[in-house]
Amino acid sequence: MEANSNFQEIKERFIAADIDTKIEIYTTVQGLSVEQYKELLSVFPIKYLDKLEKSMA
């Protein structure tokens, strides 16, 4: 249960963050499942996906 509440905190921070912070959170947070990463991506602005891709390369 704690992991789920921790993810909810991460997701809330992610949603409220600016683009650079969203990218930082997405690329540095550890221990998330594939589904949780997908959930974060679902609230990431599509027009900045290229910037996210570049930061992961």
C-alpha cells in the first residue's frame, strides 16, 4: 500500500511540475512499474515528447 501512496505523491508532483521538472522526475525516479511510467506519460504534454526522448538518450 505504501508504494501506491508514494506513487500518488510522485504523480501529483509530476502533474503540478513544469516541463523540465516533469522530465527530471520521469528520468530519475526509480522503482516504478511499466504501468506507472505509462500513467505518468499519459499526463505528459505530447508536444514535449521529443524533449523527453532527448533527455533519455
